[in-house]
Amino acid sequence: MSRSVEHGERASRIDAAERFETRSFAADIGMLPRRTPYRSPQSNGMAEAFVKTFKRDYVRLNPMPDAQSVLSQLHAWFSDYNRVHPHSALQYRSPDQQATGAPLS
């Protein structure tokens, strides 16, 4: 029983540190982190789908000799993802086109 308690406490400390690092990293690149509902499989699936799409359509297609190269391109990639990149869930419009009510082409 003490093992599970120790593991739980250790996991909580690790999670708290990771949350701090995530917030710090997001602030460093100009992002505002948002929380998803606790134990929400739907939001977890959406987050995983976003990461998969982002890696497939941006990270793997661009030269990445080091982490700084990736970080320097993130702003442009996020901008393209939100303004140009078609999203199947939005009937192949970008989020900006969806928000402005742009007609389907």
C-alpha cells in the first residue's frame, strides 16, 4: 500500500513540475495554455489529433537540425494552421474561414 501512495505522491510532484514547464514554455513562445476538462476522453482525442496533424503537416516537412530551428518556425506554422490549412471537421475550411463565414469553395 505504501508503494502506491509513494508512487502517487511522486507522480503528483512530476505532474506539477511538468505543468509548470509547459506553462513556462508556452509563455516563452507567446502562447496561452488552456486546460481541458478533467478526464475528458473527447478533449484528449482532439489534442492528440492536433499533435498528429501538426507533426505530419509541418514538423516533418521542414528542416529541423535542432530544437531552436523548430521553435523559430512555430509562429508561422500556427498562423498557417489557423489561417490557411484546411480542416476536415470544418468542411475543409481553415478556422479563420469558418469564423468569418467564408463560403465553401
